[in-house]
Amino acid sequence: MRRGPQRSRLHDIDVVVLIADYEAGITVKAICESHGVGLSRLYRILNENRVPRRKPSPGRIPEVTNVATTNGAKVASWLKSAFGNCAII
């Protein structure tokens, strides 16, 4: 059963432009919005056309790691208050 609105098939030129946008470094969110596709469909198109996935930008990785290590106690406290004594995996 399909969920959401049914989308028409992208034309070949639209797929070429979508791939060019991805390879140019445009954000995945912006590509999805401009071409009217969801994230799963975007990645399916990229996989079908053997487009290599981008790696996360190095500037964002330390920032996330830093937040996780410095605020670890705050996050654990928030999770405990939000979810009680449920096991966190």
C-alpha cells in the first residue's frame, strides 16, 4: 500500500540535473525539495546510477562529538526524565 501522494516518474533530464546537483554539493534537503522527491527516492536514484555517496563534512563531526562528550551527563539525565527507567540501547 502506497502512502502519501503518488509522484510521477522523473524524466531522464530531471535525473541528470538531480545527480549534477548532488555532485555539486547541494544539500540533500534542498535537492529533495527542489525536485519533489523524498530522501529514499533520492538515494534510490543515486544508487541506480552508481553515484558515490558523499561523506559528512569534517567541520561538523568534531562539533557533534564535542557536544556528546561535554553534555553527556545532561543528555543522560534528559533521557532518564523523558523515558523513565527504560533500557537505552
